[in-house]
Amino acid sequence: MGRLFGTDGVRGVANADLTAELALGLSVAAAHVLAEAGTFEGHRPKAVVGRDPRASGEFLEAAVVAGLASAGVDVLRVGVLPTPAVAHLTGALGADLGVMLSASHNAMPDNGIKFFARGGHKLADDLEDRIEAVYEEHRTGAPWQRPTGSGVGRVSSYDQGLDQYIAHLLGVLPNRLDGLRIVLDEAHGAAARVSPEAFARAGADVITIGAQPDGLNINDGCGSTHLDLLKAAVVEQGADFGIAHDGDADRCLAVDGSGEEVDGDQILAVLALAMREHGTLRNDTVVATVMSNLGFKLAMEAHGLSLVQTAVGDRYVLEAMKEHGFALGGEQSGHVIVLDHATTGDGTLTGLLLAARVAETGRSLADLAGVMERLPQVLINVPDVDKSRVKTSAELSAAVTEAERELGSTGRVLLRPSGTEPLVRVMVEAADIEQARSVAGRLADVVKSALG
């Protein structure tokens, strides 16, 4: 079997790829690896389990809870909460592990399982490999060591999680948001209650869209992957700006008062300058991925800030931040990590901090985001190809070399297999948008022919 874990947990079509049996087995394996179930005298391992509103999350949650409890882990069910809330509560409640059921920005038929280690941290590759190895060993016949009697885990609901998480968010804010009119698009997702409540308590005049999850409509034409509704709502309501989350609210994109998108690079730039001004941007350094716009790098250099770039994925941004003690990092897609206050990307926290900067300075979001100029960047997703051959195809390598020669020093090319979907992403950056489109289109055709 191929590796189960992708760049953000285990993900697939619920009840087809991601079954109840798989969820239960992985949870037992995670308990053995992360909670060291049964090895502590007098210690009852504890797990926090949350989910987004997807209908499939209901049966998958039941499977995960059953697996953990059967392995001797006490389970606190926190219900529908954002991924960063589950991570925060895992640390705050002293749990041995956390589990979040979500497929993030993916469409409703998909779902996923993310595990957090003690402290609410995402797992390193070696821990994921150990969980997968334990799962595979027992899937192929080796029996589990099962506690009985009083050794089995107990399951309870933890209803204070929402208020506890909101209190944490408000405690981070440097100033209130009074006077700001903000539209929030909750993607019919996990932050439908959390985010509007947090912004309102902080003083903002809040208008919500996409905040009526029914289990089937998550990310459906709304949220951070579909900004048109938010753009229209901001203009129609005369709002100062808008904030969009994805299904599990670990990312944040924005729309300024005129309806123009403010992407993750621009948000990161605004927060970097704010943190530098407040003395909290350690080593005057920001961490971003290779997908960040070249304009972001140029803006940081112009303001005397250093940029460290990593592979795509907020887990790699986080690893670099933790290794070197940096305070701020993120992705163009809107995953922003403020490490002093969160262990993972947190869309609600990011939106609050962005709003706080607008309120503090009295400047518009468009003005603040103008700190960087986005160079034309074209991204084409090529589906239904063998993404494992991106680095080994001679035909594709030759096409990339030719494209880089054509672009010269004014642009760049990046081909990346998706970590969560069966596709290859073709990104081309150039000084001219038409050139970027042309080169990206040709490369996408080569990907189809070479890897199809």
C-alpha cells in the first residue's frame, strides 16, 4: 500500500478511501504511538477529538473515539471547532494527542484525519511513519494489546472548548476593533460560530455569509477558495473589508473595501511589519514557502526583513520556525502561523490580527496591503496524472528547462505534486501576465502528455 499520510494528515473520499475501519485502526495506532497507552503507571492517556461540520464527520468521529477508547485513552469530544482550536485545546488541556476530522478546503465528499502530538503540534514525518507502520502491522494480522475492565478509555463531551478558544484569541489581540465593519465568510465550515463571536466580542460590526453549515454545503461556492460572494458582500454592505476562511478555518484570505483580493502573501507582509514595529518579529525574519510571490520577497528585502523559504505546506513552515525560533510564517494560500500564540495556521487569529492592524493604524486594508506588489502568477492544476513522476520525467524536465530559459531572471517555474489531491500544480511567475499564461499553458499540456 502507498503512504497513507499526505502533507496534511490522511485524506480521501469519506466512506470510500477514508472508511470507518481505517479511521478506527489509525486511531488505535496513534494511541499506541502518541499516548503510549498502557505504559504509564497511574497515568490515563487523554485525547481531544474535534471535527468540521461534514456529514461524514459524524460516523468518522464515532470510529475515532471508539478506537482511542478501546486503546485505553480517555476522550474529550469538543464537537465542531476549527482545526487550530483543537490544536490549542490539545495543549491547553494537557492531552497526549489531538484528532481533527476535516478535509479543510476540499469539497464535501472528502474528509480527513489530522493528528496532533502533545502540546497541539502537527506530527513530524517519523511519527506519521510509526503510526502507519503500527497500523499496517495489525491490519495484516498481528493482534492489538487491548485493555479490559477499568483499563478501557472513558468518553465525555467537553462543552467549554468554544468559549475557552475564543478567550484565548481575544487575549492575543493588541487592540480592539471598534469602528470596523467586517464581512466574514465562514465557508459553512468549522468557524461558523467561533469567528463571528470572536470578532463581535472584539468590537467589530460583523456581517456573516456562509455561516449556516448543514453538513453538506461546506466550501460550496464560498469561503477562501471562492471569494466572489465575499467580494460582492463587502462592496454591497459598504464594509471596511472582508475575511474568508476555509472549511476547518486554518487559513484566512481577505478582500479590501473595493472588493479586491488580499492574499496570504500580502497578509503576511502586513503582519510582519506590524510585529517588527511591536518588537515581536524575532530576528526580523519571516518564513514562507517557495510558492510565495516574488513580490513578497522583494517587499521584505526593501523593508530590511529576511525571508526563509521552505517546501510547500504549513507543516514545513512550522518546522523551520521551531528549528530557528522564528515568530511568523505562512503560505500564499492563507495559512499564517503566529508561533507565540498558535501551533498551526489559524484563520480566525490571522483575521483578528489583520483587523487589529487596520484599527491601530487607521489605514485601509488596501493601503496596508500595498506594501508589496504582486507579480503576475499563473497557477494551473492538472488532474488525473501520475504525480509521482514529476521529478523523473525527462520530457517534463526538458520543458521546464526551456521555460526557465525563456523567462530568464524576471520569472520562475514551479511544478508541485499536490499532497492532498491527485493532481500536479503548474505555477509560472513572470513580469508580464500574458507570458506567464502562455508558459503555464504549454507546461500544463506537457504534464498531461508526459504524466497522463
